[in-house]
Amino acid sequence: MREISSVISRATALVTPGKEEEERLKEVAEMMLQRVEKEAKKYKQVKGARLGGSYAKGTWLPGETDVDIFVLFDGSVEEKDFERIGLEIGKKAGKGFRVGKRYAQHPYIEVFVKGIRVNIVPCYDVQAGAWKSAADRSLYHLELVNQRMDEGMKMEVRLLKRFMCAIDVYGAEIEKEGFSGYAAEVLVLNHGSFLNVLRYFADLSNEAPFVLKDPVDERRDLAKAISGEKLATLILASRAFLSKPSIDFFLSVRGKKRHGLKKMLYCILFTHKEMSEDILWGELKRTARKISSKLCDGGFSIARFDQCTDGRKSAIILLALNYSIPEIEVKLGPPVVMKENSERFLTENRYNSKLIFVNREGRLVSLRKRQYSTLKAAIKYLLKEAPGSVGISRDLMEGLVGKSRILAGMELLKVARKEKWLSECVDRIVSDTVGTR
């Protein structure tokens, strides 16, 4: 216990904001809030603006803070005006700084001021439960945290967030499918402390599946946005930390890289049009999952797959256990006593089979030449001849079908050395999960 206390004491120093950073954030937050309020007053549909998010709650992490400003719309405003006016206010408030547009359920504006990202997000000013947009709950979350948490509990949240960052399970965006900042806050509210949260996950079992109800909306389960992989990683890391505490769990801890497995990697590298991050990551993950599944159905053994992107170029990486399969495949047919089925099988296979015979159980068997026998040929076939069967989205279809390269082994590693985003994905797919060794 003394060892854990010592590590947590050191970690607390890491997550405690310095005065200079606090003052810089306060200056930027107040200045941008004034700008947003000034622009908001020009629209009768807008009721005001408020600071929100982890900065306003006091649960933000040093060096990793965004400032969130919510523009409050009257509940009667139509969605098209809600989006249009929200973007107009954000752009005008950000004049003179670098401005960008991002997407969640609705588009919003991000402004970069003195190295700090300021998110200007529209939401409806509605009663709890009468939500019209996903952002409507945010100010209720702010009220909940500030009413129920003292400074000590907020420090426990900071510890938990830092721990989650260090093991790469923090972030609710589709790219991560991890724990949101609000999920970390609710966990501390539910369990009382950082250590109690870790004890909860360390003992989590199938008999009591993970559910995390939103206190301001009991119908909403925060756990649904968290992937099984991220949940399992947190469980393993919690056990590992409680068993052997280390400050590394608040810095950066990753599983050991198994470089020898890189020669077993295959990569589909392609370019595509620009699209919102949510859409891109959603489609990329779905396509990677379907391609891996199709290859497994075709006789290949794909141990693991992953995906990555820099926004214009994307990659699907496969850890393959076999690169080739026999040129001849066995197709098992019905018992010959099933007359209609057996005649249909013979009609379908009579002219394209190398051999048709009856096995010891009285079932028809066909030996046929495969359309492909190597993994590379199989991937090419799926992309060129049968993209519809894979379910590739329209957004990625053009790039995968017409602008893709299939890289393997050393050729992949050579390309990855020049592309950091790709290199990180290559390392990730051949690394142990945290807490497994």
C-alpha cells in the first residue's frame, strides 16, 4: 500500500496544473467567451453562451486541454438554422485566428488561440430529457460535476484520465472508441476515488457486465460507446497497476513490440477524398472488419487487423498466419439420398469441378480450382472483382478499387518509415496488449 501511495503522490504532481498554464487558459477562455457572446447577441434564435467541458469543470489535464464554449439555442430553432448560425457565430468569433470545422452529430467550429484549441459548439437550451442534439446534455454534465465533486474528487478524476491516456484507452471519438472525459468523471462519482475505480475494473466479471448510466439521462449507457478492446485493456492495466504500481502508468505504457512478426503483415494502402473524421473512421473500421472476415471465410487465417489514416491516405493492415492456401478447394455437398438437393449440387458443380465423388458418409464432394490461392491475389480479387460482396462503402470504394497498393513485409516497412501514422499502426498491431506480460 505504501508503494501505491508513493506512486500516486508522484502522479498527482504530474496532473496538477501550473499557475502559468491556468492563467493562460483563463485568459483565452474569457476572451473567446466574450467574442462568442458578442456574436451570439446578433441572433434572436440564440439565448447566450457558456463555458463547458473539462476546463469549466476543473478536471482538465495539464498540456492537453481544450476550451469548450457552448452556444445556447432556443429549442424551437430548426436544425438547418441551428447548424448555419452555430457555424457563423464560431467563424466570426474566431476571426484573426486559425479556424477549422469539425463534425460530431452536428458541425462545429474550432479556433486555435495561443496554442489552445477552442471548440465553439451549438446546443439547444432545453429541459433535461427533452434533448434535441447530443451536445444538449453537456451543460447538465457541468452542473452535475461542479455540484457533486469537491477539489479532491476532481483530482481523482485527473489521475484516472491520465492513467487512461497512458494506456491509450482515453477518448470517445470513433477513432479511439475509448472512455470519454465524462465517463471518467462518472466513474469517480460512482466509486469515490481513482483506486476504487481500478479495483472495480480489476474485479469486473461476466456475471456483472459493465454498464455506466449517465446520471443526467438514465436511458443513456455511456459504456455502449466503449469498444470491448478498450474495456479489456483497462481491466488488464488495472490489475497490472494494483499488482505492481509504477509511475509509467501515468506517463506512457505500451505492450512490447514483436518486431519479428512484421514480416507477416499485409497492408492495403489507398488514397481517397477528404471527409469528416467520424465518417472516415466509421467506414474504415467497418471495411477493415469485413475484408478480414471475407479472407477468413476464404481459407486464410487473419490473427489481427487494424486501420489508420492521415485524412487523405488510409491503410488496412492484416497480421496473416498464412499467405497461401491449396489451389484446389473441397466443397461438401448433400447426401445423395436428398434427391433434389443432390441434383442441384451436381448441376452447379458438374462442369467446373476437377473431381466429383461420394465420400464414406454418402455425401457428394466436389474438388474445384480456387479463384485465388495467395493472400495477395485474394485481396486483389475482393477489391477488383467483388467489392460489393465485401460491403465497401461508397466513400472508400473509388480509392480501394482504383487507387490502392498491396504491400507486404519489407516493402511495407520501407513505406512506413516515411509515414509516421502508418509506422505507428504497424508497431501497434505487433505489440502485446498492456497487462498481458
